[in-house]
Amino acid sequence: MEGKVGRVVFQAFIVGAVRSAVGRRNGALAGVHPADLGAAVLSELMTRTGVLPAAVDDVIWGCVGQVGPQASNIGRATALSAGLPESVPATTIDRQCGSSQQAVHFAAQAVMSGTQDLVVAGGVEVMSQVPIASPTTMGVERGMAHPRGGRRWVERFGDEEISQFRGAEWIARRWDLSRAGMEAYALESHRRALASTAAGEFDAEIVEVHGLRRDEGPRPDSTAEKLAALGPLREGGRITAALASQISDGAAAVLVASERAVLRWGLTPLARVHTLTVVGSDPVAMLTGPIPATAALLERSGVALAEIGSYEVNEAFSSVPMAWLAETGADPARLNPQGGAIALGHPLGATGARLMTTLVHRMRREGQRFGLQAMCEGGGMANATLLELA
């Protein structure tokens, strides 16, 4: 994707991509302050790229649970904790699970508009300290209204339950995905993540934080028998805890640069941001967005799905990428080839940048021309990104 101002064409390049290992809930990263966790990743990004921190135009940071240690613009606290000068601004955004993927989109759009040259995009979530839905539950406990408690919302959607768990179950039934099939998918996610870890394929993208160098989520002891013995999350349902993404802690960041910045700083482009899309979808089903987002991305880019070397479609639940496969007809071997959030974990605000970091490094390692990333998001939305090897 290119931006045009008059006759000038601007392109956006990813010139650095790093992440922490993903920690299990109450694992090695549980006691790390979110600003310190993000700062470790951000400072490593500056070191690896060799960019003078003062040259960064903005830091765009994703975080979902913006309460407690993640409140009051955690992006700004992260940038300052990483040693960036006070002159570098930062903002924190929330597009639910796609927050840091949206951060990359905003960064790329700033560069393609010609208004900025170097933008950091990333995110953090320490779910051990800030549990999922904390801002909502804490507000309700203090007598505040629910975010979907307004009169007009109720008039349009009623007062029925809206949750990701209900959405995951709805998808499983809508696409007739059996529990056994979803369990086989989950086991494969763990197998791929373990194989990639053993092969050292994650090593180049991970910066050590508090002694953690490897993702804590993949389970070598997972078996079909163990998964079959688990009870469903809802009575009569198909979804179990093993078919959901893991509650996790982590941070990730990428540096997006203009061609002018690449030349000035002698940077090595890893990938070019080819096409960006974001769509809304049914807020009740909630998690189906990657399907229309992918369709919109392919139409806008003119690139066929078969031309794309690999796809990162976030494993919020097994049913989400499996429905995506059923609708797109994509090659299952190219989908999340190093495992996904079921095995590696899902630190909400960091996952978009984590997926992109893994995708960029794989594209470089395997010489894949195109890579696709799509993310389902709370409220019924989805981001999709197409990268091209630089």
C-alpha cells in the first residue's frame, strides 16, 4: 500500500520487530510492571535498529485492560521507561484483541501520509496483574453502568448476553465444528509451537526479560485423551478451556519507517506494508470478523490467497481459525505454522504485534513474498494486514 501526496509516493517499511517470550498466567513475567515489560522490548528495538531514539516521531501502544498499572496512557510510561527522550510522544489505543495490530496500521498510515518517518507500534498486557475485562467489572462493582447498558444499545441489540465465549460456541455450531475436530486443531497448535521452539525459530525475535527466553505456554504433555476429559465452558457446549487462547503476559514492538528514514539511518527493511483493512462484523457473534476482513484485504490488494506464503489468524478459540479455513479454502499447512495463541498464549494488547513479529521473521527466514495477518476483536471487528518481503 502506498500513500500519494501530489506526485510523491510514500511507502511504509517494517525495519525492526521484537517481542518478549510469552509468559503463562502467574508465570515468569507475572510480577513485572507492564511499563517495564514494554520498555525492555522497546529499548531492544532501538538497539537492534540503531535508530537514535530522539528521531522517533511517535509511539503507538496497544493495551486492552487500561486500569491499574496499565492505566493513564501506559504507552507514554513505557516509552519513558525505555529511555526515549521526553520529546517523543506516545499514545495508547484499544481495539480489543487487535490493539497492537491497529497500532501498526496507524503507524503505517502516518508514514504513508508523509507526515511522519519513524513510528514505533506495539503493545503490552500483563494479564496476571490485570485480568481480562477488569475495566468493566471494576466499574460495575463500583456502581457504574455497563458499557453496553445504554438505552440505545438495548433498543438495537437487546439485553442478551454478549461475550467471546458465546461467540466461540456460536461459530462452532454455525460451521458445524465438532469438539473432536477442534481438539485435534488445538493439539496441532501445541505440536507446531513446540517444534518451532525446539528448532530455534523463535530465538531471533525474542528479547530476554527477567530470565525468560522461551514461551511458557506450549504443553508437551497435551494428549487427545486429556483434552477429551475436560468439561465444556458452558453446559452442553463444545468449547473447553483447552480450545481457548491462554491467559498470558507479554509485549511486542515493531518499528515502521519511511523510505527517507531507511536511507538516512541505513536501515534494512524487513517487509513492506502492502495493504491494510479493518472491518466491523456482528457484535453478538463477535469473532467472525477475520473472514470479511480477509476478503476485503484480498480484493483491495489484488493478491490471491494462494500467493501468500503463510497466514497468522489469531487463535482466540479453535473455532475462529477453523471457520476462517472453511470459508476461505486456504491451505491448513500455511495457517499458524508455528502454532498460535492456544499454545503460545494471548497477551491481549500485545498479540497483534507479537503475531506480526513472528510473521516478519518467518517471511525473512523462509523467503516468503507475502504474509497475511488477521485478528478477531471484541465488539465485532477485525484487522487484516498484508506484508510483502522487502
